[in-house]
Amino acid sequence: MRLTLRGWVAVAVVVAGVANAVAYGPRALNAVVVPVAVGLVVGAVQVWRVSPPRVERVAPDDGFPGETRTVSLALDADRPFPATTTDALSPGLDGDTAVDSVVGDGRVDYEVTYRARGPATLGPATVVARDILGLFSKSFTAGGTTEVLVFPRVRSLGTAARRDLSALADAGRTNERAEFDRLREYVPGDPLRDIHWKSSAKSGDLVVKAYSDRVTADAVRVSAGATDGHEDDAAEAAATLCCALLDAGVPVHLTSPAGVVEATPGDRRRVLVHLSRLRSGSVPDETAEVVVSGDAGKTRVALGGRETTFDRLRADGDAAASSPRGAASPAGTRGTDSGVSA
């Protein structure tokens, strides 16, 4: 427990009043000193009785750089008290997290803006309790930390890039079928050639044939790497190309220094989560159909062995990030169409 600036002023008033009373008589105490002294005593008792608060954070959805989310903190205590609650933000996050409220009387909200790709943390929260007059304060740390992911941006691709990806997707598809596994309900993005028309006619709903290793058979291999300091550029390029393939109904086999991930059409989030954690390192698979290499000054992309730069693949004037299909996003947010025609 410590005195606030206002508390120090109150102490100074009491000291000056006592000195004045010594010099000119005790009547000066009644007018100013006694009320202020009572306020100091009452404030000290109020803050001394404050028990550690309990803070529960409602994590915001993951998102893209530039997006803003609302963070909610549920504040509870044995007895209510006024306080200022401030949530810590890791680099890559911006926001004014200081909120004045009464702890134990509901929850508080604040806005946080995502600035940079990668894992980021919210918290712990610092709760500064004070008495009603604001003369004393007492600090508590509570709430722990919560991780959020900031995905790499997903850009729009130019016509030539979409055409090249379409060629890769067509080359990756095979007329050979792996071992039949089962019949299942049609999911948007499933190839029409896999529809089992006889079963669909009987059930009234579209049914497709599933194969045990279909993803491996039809997936386009994408491999990404980057030198130190250029991870964001490589992640952005890889995310754009992978999402374009997935939107076109093409499975993706992605490798990077962060590991390996298989993604099926309709599941952008799996790729975006993986690339949000991309770190520096060499390209794991130089023989992949799509190779992304982040280096000083440019991000190089090899499509089917033909090398170019990501800047040349992007559509002119594109500067907007998109949201992952299938991932939670705020109302009214729509993803940029970076797909290719299947």
C-alpha cells in the first residue's frame, strides 16, 4: 500500500495545519486538519482491507495485421473496490488497456489492434486498487497470459499467377485413385468426379467417395523458408499461394522450418496458423511444385521450376489482408479473393 499524489498532498496539508496550530493555536486544527486526517485514516483502512482480485480474460479471435478485436476482462473480488485495470500487451499488439472501473461489479472491455504477424500475448493484468478519495493505492497482478495469433496477410494474385497455379493444380491431379475408404457427405470444394451419383440419388443429398490417402495423392507441395528478418515476407507469399490453391479445391502439403502441415480445401486456418509461427531457416523441400524463399530485398517464388518474385505475382494495387475461411472473424469482414480457377 502506498500514498498517491493526492495522498501526499493531504499529508502535507495535515503537517502544515499542525504546524500552524502550534504557532497560532489549536483552533486551526478543526477547520482543515481534522477532516483531512480522518480521510487519510479511512482511506488507509479501505485499501488495507482490499483482497486480491480474480481476473478472467476472454480471449479475442485470431486475426490479421490491422484488424481490431475486443478483449473482455471479468473482475471479481470478495468486496467491491474502485481500481484501474491495465492489461499488458506483447510487441505486435497496440491498444489503450487502462480502464477505470469497480472491481467485483462486472467486466471491462478494451480494444486491441494487431500490428505484426506471429504469436502475441495479452496479460497479465495489473489492478491498482484505491480508496474512494484516491489517497492510497495498492497493486495486484492477476489474470495470467493469453495467446493470440496474428496471421500473415493474404494478398490477391494477378491473372498470370492464377493461370500458373491452375496449371500446377491440374498437373497434380491424377486419374489414379488410392484405396477406397468410405462414402461421406459432400463438402464444398470436393471434386465433382468423386461424387457417387447412385448413392446421392438414393439419399437425396450429394455423397462423395473418400480415399484413404487422397490428400497425399492430389496435394500440391509448397515449401517455404526465409533468412533472418524476412520471415514476414515469406509467410505472406506462402499464405497467399496456399490459400489460392485451397480456394480452388486443391489440397496443400506445406513444409517450412516450422514443420509440416496438410490442409484440405475449406481449411485455410490450418495453413495460416502454421505460417503465423514461421521462423527463419532454409527451404525444406527444394523440389516442391511451389517454393517460396524470403531473402534480402525480395521474396522469390518458383512455380513448377520457373522462378519469379512475389511482387510480380500480386495483383496491382492490392494492399488488403483477408480472413481465413472457416476461421472466426468479426462481423462484416470478408476475405480477399486470391483464388484460382480449378
